[in-house]
Amino acid sequence: MENSAEQLFEDSAIRRALRDALLESRSGTKQPIEQGGFIVRDASTLRPVVRRLSAGLADSFQIPLCPDGQFRGEQILGSFHTHPNTGPEWQEEPSRQDIRLVTEYPETIGPWHFVIGPVRTYCIGNDGTVKVLGVTDDVLQIDSEDQS
Ligand SMILES: [Zn+2]
């Protein structure tokens, strides 16, 4: 069963994990670093959970290919990375490479790939369609929940 993009964000544990990833991206600092990972179905609880990958670079993020649609034995429900770079020379929107990755490797990416910026959160579908999920503070419910 496939979760809709919005459904994945209804889970507070998912939102918390994505907030952590954004926080650890050090957006707006001199040393931003892209973070990301997979949203998988936990093999024992069957709930969606975030599995983080090692940090990327200041302006790129690597996702290991998972041609069987599984990451370490768990079904991939989606994937994400952050875009922490701000300033006039950067675009927060998904890059052309991001979109190409999603369309060319749907098994690895899962049905949705989220690009989380400090201002907006974007969703890329397997057909390459990019939509704005919303303002990141709203999507991840930053401020309205206990951050601890
Ligand atoms: Zn990107």
C-alpha cells in the first residue's frame, strides 16, 4: 500500500526526524551541509520511519541505488534531502539533477522525493512533477510542537 505524500507528514515521528535533518543541515550558516535519507516501512512495526544516510556535501547529496525498492531490507516509501543553501546564488527548488534522479531511479527513490529547504518543502513525483508541499515551518510543524 502506498502512502500519499501528505500522509507521510501526518506522522509526528517522521516530522521530527525531518526537522532534525534540516537542523543538522545548518542552513543559513557558513557551513551548510546537505542531509537526507529514506522513509521506509519499519520491518517490525510496519510504520513509516526515517532512515538517515551519512551527510552529504555543502551542495550535494548521494543516495545509494536500491534497485529492489528496499533499503537494508525495508520497503522504501519515499526519500528526501535538504537544501540548506540560502542566498541569491542558490535556488531552494529541486535542481535538474534532483528531478532526473527521481525519474531515472524510481525504485531507489520510492514514490516521492522530498526536498526540504528552510523556506519551502517540495515533492518530486516519479513523473518528474515538482510541487510545493508547503512552507517548511507548516509542513514540519516547526514551533507548534515540542522540539525536544
Ligand atoms: Zn538537491
